[in-house]
Amino acid sequence: MDIDISFAEAMLRRGAGLLEAEAGADEAASDPFAVLARLLAAAAATDAPLVVLSEGGSHPALFDEAARRAGEPLTARLAGLAATRQGERATMYEFDGSGPLTGNRIVAALLRPEERPDLLHVYIAVGRLRGGEAQITVPPALLRFDAAALGQTLGLLGDAVSRSPNAATAALAHAAAVLPMEGHEQGGMPAALLDLYWHALTLASVRADGGLAVMTPEGSA
């Protein structure tokens, strides 16, 4: 049993090893998981702290509220997503998979590519720990999300968004784009993985509400 290290910690350790190894760049160029691990380790090294929040940690209200909101219709969740902000350069959320991903551990990494708290790059890693090593079961990809653009679109559409799932979906599509990572050969995005992107952003939006934005993280790197 791997009880002394989390999936997120194993990812960061692998990334740190790639940064130190001479062949790290070559491996990261061909393996999408290595790309993500190296990116997170670099963020921790240059833009520290990288905040880590884990389901089952000291802030269960965050994950409970995100799960509740995830069950709401998209039309009801858009305003919260448009209000998503992140003060840190990088934050990782770790939680258990459900449904078709039961038995997997999920890491959702949200990185700010610019000095804008409302613009986020969202990476999802799905995998397990084996002998202290992080192993992925679903290749990662990148979602670029612009909360400010979503808010502007919602303002233009007005009440139509709350009445029409099609309008809500169009507004979200305007603000978000899934981008393939180098080495990611999968032609389509599994529905379960796409749902994880919205759940990651829901976690971020919940954290930005009330007093959750200033809560102490379980760890940092």
C-alpha cells in the first residue's frame, strides 16, 4: 500500500527528477505525463509555493460544495465559473475518481500562464500509485479557460443563458478550448475527462467564494 505519498507528490517528484536529469527534456517531449510533471515541478521551483489541496484533508467543505454544485444544471453553474479567480501561480487539487474512473486518483492542476487571476490553464492527470511511482491511466490534455470572457458573454446573452442549455454551452465553448499536449495522440476527449475539467474549475470557483479563498492548504511545493 502506498500510504506515505500522494499521487500529487509522486507527480512532483517525477517532475523534479526530470528537471535534474540531462535526458529530462527528451522524455518530456515524447510523454504527455512527463510534460505535465515537469511543468508542475518547474512551477514549484520558480513560482513557489505551488498549493496542494487534497480531498480528505483539512478542508472537506471545499470538495463537498464542489460536488454539490457539479450536480446542478450547467445553466446554474455558469455564473460561478465566470467568477473563478486564482491568486497563486499554480494550485493542485487531488481527489478520488468516481463512475468510470472509480479506483483512480485525480490531480487537477490549475496554472496561471499570465498575471491574470481569471485566465487559467487546467491540466487533469488520472492515474494510480504503484510502488511510490505515479502511473497515468488516461493521457492528460490542456484546457485553456478565460473566466473574464465567459463573464462578458453571459452579460451579452442575459437571461437567455438561464433558460437555454444551448446558450449556456455556447457561452462556455467561447471561453474555453481544449488544446492537445505534445505527445497526446488521442483523437477525442472522453466525456469523463471533460467533466473533470469543469469540476476542477468548480473547485476553483468554490475556493474563491466566502472564506475558502484564504484557507490554509494541506501542503505546498
